[in-house]
Amino acid sequence: MKNPLQQRIAIVATDGFEQSELEEPKRQLERAGAKVDVIAPHGDTIKGWDMKQWGRDVPVDKTIAQATAADYDALVIPGGVINPDKLRLEHDAVEFIRQFAAQKKPIAAICHGPQMLIEAGLVRGRELTSWPSLRTDLANAGARWVDREVVQDGTLITSRKPDDIPAFVGVLQNVLAERASSRHRAA
């Protein structure tokens, strides 16, 4: 059995991700024992957006072309206004997300990250949350939007903002632990 705290997590992002929404989930998941890779359309580094200005660079572990959902147990999509707007134009990034959905693996998106769930066609009939400005976009795509710090609907986990990160990561960790326990019982 794979220890739930030693699972592999992919974070898909590009330049303009909200700094805290990538770095803090990564830090918390790694502290719990997970191996976390930053996946981006291009190699080397991507630059964060820190509230109202450009932030720090984050090293890229793999490009989207080098990654496959089969190598990971879950996917995290940070927000920031710029990040998902640029990522949704990357066909390979959208397909990467669809791979996780097809394999019924957890996908956790925060803030503006649910825009990628819309682009991947994963929100119809699902209950989600997001940054409030995405409410109409999600509703127009067929989702039921709610204002809660974290929402889990099947394999989709969504949160609204950086203040929700502890609950967001906590639900993802619980889902991963439940999945690992179910696999162990089935073995």
C-alpha cells in the first residue's frame, strides 16, 4: 500500500499563478510526506503573482509534455487571475487535467483555478466554489456555485481564496488517505 502521506501530487501552473496558492499547498503537502512536482508549459521557472505585484520564481520540475496523470495521485490547480487565463489556452494543459478526470483522480482547484475545470468540461452538474467573480462563469457552465471555504464533489475539490488553504489542503489529504485505505482493503 502506498502511504497516503507519500503520494505524488502534480501542481499545474504557469507564469502569473497566485504565489501563496502554489507555494503553501506545496509546502503543506510536502511536510506531510508527499512528493510534489510543479508542472508547467515550459521548463526552468515560472513567476508568481503576489497579491498586487510580480512575486518569486518557482522551479518547474517537468513540462506538461513530460508529465502524465498516470504518474500522480492528485492534481492541484492554483489560481491567480493570470494563471488559469493563460493555461486554458494551452491544449496540453487542458488535456492533462482531463487525464486526471478520466482516471478518477482528485483534482483540487483554488480561487480562479476552477476556470481550468470549466475549460476541461468537468463542472456540469457539480457543486463548486471559487473566487466570487467566477460564480457566473461556473453557473453558465452548468455548475452549482456555493460560497464555502472548501467544497468536495466527488473527485473535485474547490476553494475560494488563500485564507481557505488550510481547509483546502486538509480535504485533499483526507481524500488521498481514504483512497489509499480503500486500495489497501481491496488488495
